[in-house]
Amino acid sequence: MAWQLCMYINGEWLKTDQQFSVTNPATGDVIERVPDGDHSHAKLAIDAASAAYKSWSSATAYARAEVLQKAYSLMIARKQVLAELLTSEQGKPLKAALNEVQYAADFLRWFAEEAKRVYGETIPSARADQRFIVRYQPIGVVAAVTPWNYPISMVTRKVAPALAAGCTIVLKPAEATPLCAIAVFDILHEAGLPAGVANLVTTLDPAPVGKEFCTNPKVKKLTFTGSTAVGKKLSQDAAPQLKRVSLELGGHAPFIVFDDADPIRAAKGASLVKFLNTGQACISPNRIFVQRGILDSFIQTFTERVAKMKAGNGLEPEVSIGPLVNHAAVEKVSRQVEDALKKGAILHSGGEPLSGGQYSAGHFYAPTVLSNVSEDMLIYREETFGPVAAIISFDSYDQVIKMANDTHYGLAAYVYTENLSRAMHAFEALDFGIIGINDINPTSAAAPFGGMSESGLGREGAREGLAEYLETKLGGFSI
Ligand code: NAD
């Protein structure tokens, strides 16, 4: 398809002489080559978004909603094709890719509906001759940077609320997954989005484009999803102009299983969410805390389930663990596992990279279970972003809450207990933005997603996600 080779600027598909290759992480095959843009393309795209802002921001919410609704329908109609592209480009098994496309489409539909509900307020004044009116208006041109691990849904989670609010946008996808972003922009184009309202710049070297995003005065807001290190850097670069910034960053999620929980149900939940996307999710449980009374039964069920997981090319039906994104990711996981084993962790399953045969050209690591994990191990502190489950035992409620909160991150946490009072206490005591109580999927287009502390600023999805793209304007009327 012609559009697969292009950036999208001012409603036009743009080619460049410089291109870079996109490879399948399961096979090492080059799938496609895409334009290698630079800061000049970012500037062009920002100019286009700035020129389109006046008419898009003054279009009715109903008109904006209609485009998003059409984009939703197109995405659903193309679900299978998009999911296959996602699996080839990013690696997750096809079933997970289908779920991601649905999740991505949900943002288009939800924000199409919510665009019509940006209500203002009137506020009673202490003065009889005064009236206050509050109105919410779009911020202006938005610059967005998205990661490779959820390359379709992270795009719509930013683009849909920005467009619903009346903002225009320039997006830079991750260099590993530009094809999914191009496919989303193809949908927006076909849905009738006016020229310049949403623009896409692909590049192999993100730094110059990021610099333009952070320093161009026409950009009023930066929204970023990715690592904490890069999020901090971009936030610093955007600070001199006081741009509004939203950051969805790394996580180090605790998964707490109290001894009144059903260990089988908890082990099933933990194995499903830990190995989702091969552990490459910001809400992936990184530290599985199990109360000593049910430790053995938990480990047994958990390990049995993990040992049955088959790694491979996500297009094969029985595969439930895809490849890691690149060789560096395999090395990071190996380093954490070797360090843990050296310091006394017990290996129950996996524990090594997968190589040879079908694994020879991809980046695979065996799904791994470690217990007896302790505070002195790298895996206890660092985000893993890979298929390694680290099990830590605990004795009391106070002890586990303290251990769970002992991190700079604050994105997601999970609690398994049948005790309602304990669940409520834990919900209140854990310093994380998203808490799943006996629930491994506390996410939805309608629910606020985001972290505390070094996991980020702001929220995506829900009313909060729309508010990130709105300015508050107060009118004080003397009558
Ligand atoms: P990353 O920070 O390296 O890359 C993320 C994005 O930032 C990519 O598009 C990349 O090209 C871009 N980038 C990198 N350096 C840049 C620069 N100097 N200027 C501008 N852009 C730059 O992170 P990653 O390895 O791609 O993604 C994994 C991280 O993302 C993990 O830490 C994960 O937890 C986090 N993540 C968070 C969420 C969330 O919602 N909180 C969701 C997905 C991923």
C-alpha cells in the first residue's frame, strides 16, 4: 500500500529520500522502509497544525465527534488487518493484538461521545452585581510522542482526546513501530479529518524531532508515553516555555496476594497479567508479593501455568509469548535473572534466552519464574519489561504495604484478598495511580489511566484525559 511508505503532513502523504527499515522482532525480517524525518519535517508539521487550529477548534463538537466516530468504524472494520500488522511489527500474539486494536478503537468512540460534553460552569459570586462563567477551550497545537509496546492504542489514547477537545496535533511514533501509526493516520485521513489537523512525523532518531516539539513556540502542549528518563528530559526541555506537559512513564507494579485469597485464582491472574505483551507493559507486575501461608500453593499453580506458555511468532495460533523488542531488552532481562540467581533467588521455570531454530533471528527469552527474591537484587528495584516473574514472600499487611510503596514509581498495583476491609485499606494505602482489586485489567477508555511520583503527570482516558487538552477560562461579568 502506497501510504505505508509515507509521513502524513498537512493532509498529504510525504516521501523522503532518507528512509529506515522496520523489522519483525520475531523473525528479523525487514517488513517495510519508512521515511526518516528530521526536525525540519517536525517544523513543517507544526506549522500545518498551527494553520489548521483556527478552523478545527471552532468547528462544532458534533462535527469533530463525527470524524472520530467514522475513524472508530473504520478501525473496527480493519481490526484483523491492523492486528496482523501489529503482530508483525511489534510481536505480540495475534489475540492480544486484536484486543489492542479494540482498545485503541474504544478511545476514538469514547472521546467522540465525550467531545459533546465539555460543559462550562457558572459560579455564584459574593457580589450582587457580578457573574462568573467558566469555559473550557482547547489548548492549541499538541506534540505527541508514543512508545512501541502498544503502538496503536497509545496513538489513539492521545489523538482522540486532543481532536475531541479541538486541538490539532503532531505525533512522532516510536522508531520500532511506525507502520501501526501510519495505519492509524490512514484511517483518520479516510474518516475525513481536514488537512493539518493531525500530522505524523516518522524518524529513526527521535532527539531532533523531540527538541523541535519542546522548543517550537507554536506547540502549546507536549504529551509523552515512554521511559521515565526520556520523559524527564523532554519535560526539562519544554519547561523554559512553560508548555503544558503530560507524561505516562515507567512502572514497577506490586502484585500483592494475601493469604485469605484463593491462591489458584490469584496465580491465574498473576500469570495472565505478568506475561501480557511478554512483560513489556508499564502496568506489568514487577514484584509479586505472596503471604507466606499460601506461598507454596501459589508458586506451584503459577509455575505450572507459566511452564505451559509457548514462545514464538505471534502469528502462530498456540503462541502466547512473543519476542522482546530488541537484543538490548534480552540482555537486560538476562542481567536481572543472573543477578537474582547469584544472590539466592530460586528458579522454577525458564531462566535463559531462547535461541536456535525458530528463535534464531528473533529476540526471545523463556518465560521465567523466580522466588525468594530479595531487596538486594536488581529485579527488586528496576523495571524489568520482560517475561520474568519475581516472587517475594511477606508476613504482615504493614510489611507488604511498606515494601510495595518502596519505589520511585507509582503507576499500577494489584491486590488479591477476599477481605473487603483489607482491600479498602490497601486501596487507600498504596501510592499508585491504578489499583486492581482481584482484577488484572483495571483499564478502559472510560477510566483515568496514569501514575503518581516518577510514573508520570496527568491522566489519559476518561474525563481527566480530555481535561489534559483543555484550558480553563474564567469570565467575571460586572452587570
Ligand atoms: P523510550 O522512552 O525510549 O521511548 C518512548 C518514545 O520516546 C519513543 O517514541 C522514542 O522514539 C521517544 N524518544 C526517545 N528519546 C527521545 C528524545 N530524546 N526526544 C524525543 N523522543 C524520544 O521508551 P521505550 O523503551 O520505547 O518504552 C518503554 C517505556 O515506556 C517503559 O518504561 C514503559 O513503562 C513506558 N510506558 C509507559 C506507559 C504508560 O502509560 N505509563 C505505556 C507504555 C510504555
